[in-house]
Amino acid sequence: MNEIIQILQLSLSWPAVSIICMVIMFKPINLLLRRMADSNTAKAKLGFVELEIGELTRKGNAAIDSMNSLSLVMARTRLLELEVTRANFSRSFTSEEQIKLNGLILELRENIDLLQKEVA
């Protein structure tokens, strides 16, 4: 009997109830948050700070797009540097260093291709 009471106390404790509510309410809460993020008029207010959720989401996405574009330009620049280094100085590298350089160039090309797909 004592064990049953302990199980009931554990299952009715506030952390357990909040976890159960979060599991049950996940889809409605997720839908509400998506609507707020897509809305132009949704606002959140904490004390004297007021944020427009939709605008904040758009600005965040624009910042991410800008960083992806910048990363792509930097990666292309680095690829060009590596290719010029290979073309002009590979004779002075050991065979092991040439293999490493070729591997880095291939890996960088693959990452640039992946990033271009994300940006496009």
C-alpha cells in the first residue's frame, strides 16, 4: 500500500504533470508558435521590452542567409588559394603533403557544393 501511495505521489508531482502536459500539447503549442513566427502582428512582451515575433524571425532568417552567402564567398576564395598553391608550389611539397592538399581541395569543393544547395 505504501508503494502505491509513493507511485501516486510521484505521478502527480508538478514536474511529471508538466511533462505529460507538454507531450499532450506539443502539436497545438508548435502550431501556435509557427503562426506567431509567420504573423506580422504577433508581439511578445516581457516587462517593458516588446518584440514583434514575425519581424524578429524575418531578421534572423535574413542574417542567416547573409552569413551563408559570406561563408560561400570565403570558401570559394580559400579554394582558389589552395588551387593556386597546388599549381605553383606543389613541386616543393612532399608526396604526403600533396596528398593532404588534394584531399583538402576535394573536401572544400564538396562543402562548397553543399552550401550552394542550402543558399539556393
